[in-house]
Amino acid sequence: MLKKDLIDKVAKAAGLTKKQAADAVDGVFDSITQALKSGDSVLLTGFGKFEVRTRDARVGINPKTLERINLPATPYPAFKAGKGLKMAVK
């Protein structure tokens, strides 16, 4: 499903125009993004949890030169499905 498909479904389900639904969907995505940027997690009960995890620092290899390089720890967004979502797709 593409974002435009999601907007269409939200518009139909909530009785909104596509513009209003697009604003609502964008607002949800922006809110989740801002929360993750500030280090907070977002828990949607029954759906899942968005959070920022940290990938540990490690040694990597440059494939061109085969030289070992140190890769720093990096944060990345993660999602863990909730029980309700897991049961819905089962």
C-alpha cells in the first residue's frame, strides 16, 4: 500500500476530503518523527511501539581497499508490533 492509498482509505473511513485526510496522515507521521528525534518512544496500544535504538560501534571493512575502518554507534528508528496487530495478521 502506498501513502496515497492510505490517504484514500482514511478519507473514506472518516468521511473527510482527500486534502483533510492527507493533512491528518502527514500530521501523524510528523508527530511520530518529532517524538523519535527528541528521544521519546511512541506507543500505540494494540498497534505497536516506535522507538530509537542504537547500533553498537563496530569494525567494518572497506570493500574496495579491504582496509578495516571503525564505524561509530548510530541511532536508528525501530518498530515493534503490538499484540493486537500480531493477532490481526495471524
